[in-house]
Amino acid sequence: MSENNDQKFVYDFTEGNRDLKDLLGGKGANLAEMTNLGLPVPPGFTITTEACKVYLESGSEPVALRDEVTAHLDALERKMGKKLGQADDPLLVSVRSGAKFSMPGMMDTVLNIGLSDESVTGLARQADNERFAWDSYRRLIQMFGKTVLGVDGELFEDALDEAKAAKKVASDTDLDAADLKKVVKQFKKIVKAETGRDFPQDPREQMDLAIEAVFNSWNTDRAKLYRRQERIPGDLGTAVNVCSMVFGNLGPDSGTGVAFTRDPASGHQGVYGDYLQNAQGEDVVAGIRNTVPLAELESIDKKSYDQLMQIMETLETHYKDLCDIEFTIERGQLWMLQTRVGKRTAGAAFRIATQLVDQGLIDEAEALQRVTGAQLAQLMFPKFDEHAKVEQIGRGIAASPGAAVGKAVFDSYTAVKWSRSGEKVILIRRETNPDDLDGMIAAEGILTSRGGKTSHAAVVARGMGKTCVCGAEELEVDTKRRRMTTASGAVIEEGDVVSIDGSTGKVYLGEVPVVPSPVVEYFEGRMHAGADDADELVQAVHRIMAYADRVRRLRVRANADNAEDASRARRFGAQGIGLCRTEHMFLGERRQYVERLILADTDAERDDALKALLPLQKSDFVELFEAMDGLPVTVRLLDPPLHEFLPDITELSVRVALAESRKEPHENDLRLLQAVHRLHEQNPMLGLRGVRLGLVIPGLFTMQVRAIAEAAAQRIDAKGDPRVEIMIPLVGTVQELEIVREDAEQVIAEVQAETGVELKLALGTMIELPRAAVTAGQIAEAAEFFSFGTNDLTQTVWGFSRDDVEASFFTAYLEKGIFGVSPFETIDKDGVGALVRSAVQAGRATRPDIKLGVCGEHGGDPESVHFFHEVGLDYVSCSPFRIPVARLEAGRAAAEAKGSDSR
């Protein structure tokens, strides 16, 4: 960044306001705002984030900065009537970081700047408190040494502990002035030994070095890690706040504290916070001494307490939100050191938003912006009782939230068998595959020792709203011996009870009590928000969801494959099904028919296999269309490669070898093994699947279309209202779609003729290949709708194999900042998103009335929902348990866009 000679780098607290967070950081902007409100803020000034950016890019501070700091320091000295570090009456200042977004504890702060061997005696005389002065001096050397000079902080802590041990006391406050003089002397020796220089005695040098240290703290490892975690951009820089010191460590009539205008845990109004007498701010944060509840300040200092209560009311009314406040009392004088909109729990966020509406401070649109889909998701997860005694045995990736308890089982057959007998089970596998679906459905939760957040287990579990922990590598899973061994050597046998926490990834031995979520009970219809005994939180969620549904433009559908999931989705507010995966209808007992289809040597054998599948498919569709009567249902024709429906190659090979050695019949297994070898692909994701199956296996897609059409006709005969959309997967060129469409239309016409029922079945495709997105204008000529399959589109755009990359290098990419978040969790707007945007434009240019949706995992991701609103999709589709989140975020996106348009 080039330096602008006219650029202003320093602002007095009287010059800024809360709208200048980009420039002054959150702390500086709010200090200025409180100053403007006439609240008691110690005078000071803020060095802008722009100065930090220049420093970080050039390696030196802006040329004009020193002169600006000098001018503002002179003004501060005139206002205070004393100079920085003045020998007989020193002005002391704090130098504190303050970025646009709160990063608590991640960057540096130095207090008591201006103290020296000379000025410490002047401070003692002015305060008439020698102990206070030397305590402040030792704090400066300790903070400055660690923060600015890079001295190991434990060296100072050890020296302080030695001083306390020598006097046989437990607390810092038990050291007197003479003791603290010795501590200061020892601290200075540590600085000299570790840095090769004396502790700086020039107060201006202290301040300049502290400012530089705060700039540098923007790029410390902990700050960068925090920004990645919180998705805070790395190019914002931090402001630096230079504030005249006020002292809470002057005696029992002084102190420091933190206050909240409402309870950040529950949202309830009241007096919340902590206070510590005879202390400076870091003492409260560090937990060195026990604080007292803020309410006790009333009996300690009634005047300051009453003033603080009035200020808290003023700030909450002004900011129209929960405020987090830091304050100091210096000999009975209250000073405000910081305020910010306070962080709160998910439950508190919903309660506070509706409370503020009722108080007339904000409207419903603003209330909607005060909560997030991530917070709503937290409220929906069942949780373990945090007060329960637990024995943690491992930890993996928190793949699908929730809390699940059950007996350990190591295969799907046992999971189903035990579940049918009334047992709750946890299915434990190294990794799962489609064969495990029955067991996954039967289990309370899934635990795997391999895989990441987008592994088969994770994706399917999230779709079912099933708790899942993946990639618990420290747990050794032995499916043959039906046991799991922990890192400590403990063995969990089949039947032992385990508990898994899908919100944290933690795995426990034994049963941990679960606390149910009333919010899920509300969405399931088991709790009515208007009932007298309705939970206050449920009422708040109900009100905000009602407003979100009124204002949102995006419709929300469900990814559901059976009537049970469809019914649950409808209760959760789904407006249709955006993805019914028909491959799940070929598993279980029906695999034999798929095997017959794969092994068919003649047209007659193939037709027999398809005829056997037809009525089974039809019955599934009848149930599904009935459950979603009157709402659209998008049915995807078979997508995965056929080898997924065949037994494992190793298992088959062993069976064939054993049969041969025993001279037992094994013709069918041998044919299956030959088929597995024939169908084997190096990369099945890019092989014979999707539309390609329909084109090379005669009758497969037409059988499915006939089953869909006959089911729709049956529902119409029963006075139902099926609204069916048939989706062809993995299309890369319009010619593929045209061939399949022509065959489908012929089948639909035949069913109409046979049943006498008029059918209006829409035909469309998934856009999940880059070529499909690029040629969307051509494909739209043959498609009545597009559904963006963003899972595969992300894989093919990035060249990632979803099942492999998370475990191999995603962690490194996240740590290095290449990803802020996995592109499988939140859509990659610049790459995948750009293709979605261009495909939307091209599709609508060809067919203005084309229906556009998304059915990948991103359909339930809060940030991605906002993107889909922006590019103009008609709906998003997600797993049933993500529907409320998508509804809320669709409403927030609409309200946000409306607010932007009105500004």
C-alpha cells in the first residue's frame, strides 16, 4: 500500500464514532462513541488500521505517523496537565490493540507505559501509595518484556513466585512496596540477560516500541489461527489505542470489572459481571484472584454502582443490543475503558433479538439479522449433560452434530438385528460404504476411524440427521474380532456402551446422559410455541422463523429418499423434495436384482431383472409422492457406478478361493468376481455412472421412468396431487440429455395411454460437471430445470476426490490459509460459484422460465444460502434436519438484500 501524504493516521477519541470500525477498529470506534455520548472515558487517541497496513507491507511505520502521534500526545498532555513519564507527576498510558472484529486475547496490550526508575517515585508521592507505584512498575516491565522484547513470560512468573515464596504468602497483593522493589530489580535483570539491553527508561521509546509490537501482533501465529477459525480476513490490520491510564490498584476504594447489560448465556436482563477490588484489568482476565459478582459492587461502592447501571442502560439503548463493558474505578471515580456488542450463546441470541423487538429498540428485520443459521443448528442438537462424569477414550472429526449413546457394534447386520430387538447401538467401522446404510439407519450414531467431514459416513449421517464422528485415528477398529482398542490400550468389545459427541468429535466410554432439544420438538410439532408451558426459547425461535418465512424468496426443499424422511422434512417446513436418490432403493434385499442385471448375458435376462425391480421402485415412489402430496418431488435417476452394488472384491476372492479348495459350487460367486474385475475403474467418480449408465445399459433408465410415471398415475387416480420432476445426473453435453429425454417421453406417453391419466412430468438435469456449467445455454434447450450438484461440481472443478483429500492434505491447506474453510462445507464463490452464476445466466437466457435449484451439501450451509439467493436460484435443497437453518438463512439473505437496496 502506497502512503498518501494527505492521509490521516491518528484520531483523537473526540473525533471518531462507532461507524469507523474499518479505520479505528472496534475498540477505538467504541471508545470514540462513548466519548461522544459524554460517558467518562479516559482521554486518548487511536492510530488507524491504515497505519498498521503500511507498516506490515513496508516493514516500517508511515513517515507521517511519528509527527501525528507527537501532536496528539502533546494535546493529551495539555488536557491531563502532565507529561508522559514526567518525573514528579507522570502521565501514564496504555497501548492496546483493537481490530475491526473482536479477537479477544489474540493481540498485544501494554499498560503503565511512562514509568521509569525516576518517575516511579513521583507516582508514589502523587498517589501517596508507594506499594501501588512499584506494583505498576513491575507490571510494566513484565508486560513490556514479554510483549515488546520477546522475553519468555515464565521467567517473570517464576521470579514473582520466588518473591511470594520468600515471604511465605500466596497472593501478589500480600507483597509490600519493599518486596515489589526487589521484584522490579529482578525483572530488570531478566530483561538485561535475555535481550542484552536495559529496560528502556525513555517513556517515548517505551510507547513507540509498544505501538510497533501491537502492529506486529496482527501476524502472530495465534492471531492468524484465530482469524482462520473465525473467517476474519487477514488484510484488515489492527488499530492501536493509546489511552491515559486510570488505576484500579490504588487500594480498596479502587478496582476493575467486566459487565454485561444482559446475561450472555441466557439473554435475561439483570446485573451480570465480575468485579475485583484493588486490581488492574489483566487480573480479572488472568483469574489470578477470585472476583465477586457485579451485584456486590452496590455494597462496596454504591455511587459507582448506580452510575454504572445508568451507563449500562444508556449503552444498551444506544447500541440496541447486549453490550460487553470493561470499567475501572479509581478512588471512587468510575471510568469506562471499553464497550462492544457482546458475544452470546445461541439461545441468548434468539431471546435477546425478540426482547429488543418487544422493547421497540429494533424491528423484525433487524432481529432476523441478529441471529444465524449456525446458532439455530446449535439449538437443534441434542447435547450431553455437561455436569456428567465422563471417561473420554478418543477424539475424531465432528462430522454430524448431536449426542448419541449405544452399544458398540461392528457391522450393519448386527446393528439392524440388535436395533430390532430394542437395543440402541453405535455402528463402529473403519469407514462406511453404501452397504452399511441399513446399519447406519438402525444406529443411534456412527463412529469411524477413517474419513473426514465429507466422507460417506459424514455425508449420509448429516442427511439423516444422525450423529457421526469420523477419522478417530487413535482408535483402532478391528471388525473381524469385533473390538476397538484405544490409544491407552483399553479394549471396547462388541456390546460395550459408548457415547459419541458429533458437536465436538469426542468419544466416551459408557453412557453419558443426554439432554433433549426443545427446539427440535417444536419443529417436529411436539411443542406448540403458543402453549402456556412453551419454552421461552421456543417462542423466540418461532417468532423469528415466522418472519424469515414471510420475507424469504428462496424456497427450501429436502434431500429425502423415502416416505419417512419426506414426512419429517415436511414437518420441518420443506416445500418439496429437491433430491430423491434412487440408488438407495437398490440396496438391502434388492441387491440380488441388481446383481442379476449386472450379470445378465442376454436381453431376456436383463429384462427379467428390470421387471423384478419395476414394482419395487413403483411402490417406493407411490409412498414418497403421497408423503409430499401437492409439493414438487425431484427424482434423480440412478447415479453411482454399478460396482458399488456388488460385494467387496477381497471378500469375493476369499469366498471363491475357499469354495475351490473345498470343491464346493461357486459359479455365481465366480461370475460376480469376474463382474467386479470387469467393472473396476481407477477413478469411479469419473467413470461409468449417471447418464452414461442410462445410455449403455438398455432399459435401466426407462424402467425407472416407467416406475415414476406409473406411481404418479396411481396417485392421481387416488385423487392425489403428485408434482414430479425427473432428473438425469452427470450430463456433460446436451446430446446425452436429448437421447434420454426422448426415451423418457416415449415411456411417459405409453403410461398415459395405458392408464388414461394425463401426466405432466418435468424433465431436467443436474449441473455437476464444469462442461455442463459452461454449456448450460445449450443444455437448457432440452431441460426444464437445473439442479446444481455442488458436491460433484466442487470435486470436478478442484480436481479433488472427496473421499481422499480431507484425510490427506485438507488440514495442511487450512493451516496454511489456502482455505479459510473446506470448499465442501461452504461453496467456493470464486471458482465453483462463478460456474454456477454463469450457468444460471446462460440457462435463463435460453429458457427464461427454467427452474433453478441446488441439491448439494451446500444447500444447507448458511453462507452458501446467501450466495444462492444472490445468484437468483429458485430453491435450495438440503437434509431434513438442515431445513430450518436454510429457511432462516434464506430469510436473512432476503432481509439483508432489501436493507442494502434501501440504503
